[in-house]
Amino acid sequence: MTSIPARIHNAQRAFKRLQPTADMDQAMVRSGRLLDRYMAELPVSNQTLTARARITEAADQYIQRCRRKHTGSNAA
């Protein structure tokens, strides 16, 4: 199993590399797939709550990028 810090790093990179889409349904599917992939091997415990939060935060940032593309905003 990949170490927890490495899993967080890999998930953050994967979400940053994922191309934003204006189709919000497709964005949710893509985000969900990556969340499933990177959360699957994380045990459910108090120690992994921070890891889960950081991976979820990366997913939220991807969805925000997709929303900006959907609305046509170029704001970072």
C-alpha cells in the first residue's frame, strides 16, 4: 500500500492534471472516479481524516475550476 503522504500527493497531482470541463455532470463523474481511486485504500480511522480532507479539498478545487469554465469566467 502507498504511504498516506504519497497518496495525498498523488491525488492532488491527479486532480490538478485533470482537464476542466464545462459539462458539470462529466466533471462530477471524473471527480468521483478519482475520489474512489484515492480513498479506496485509506483505512477509516481518526489518523486518516486529515488525508481524506485534503483529497476531498483537491476534488473541490477541480469542481471549482469546472464551474468557472462552465460560467465562462477566467478568474483564478
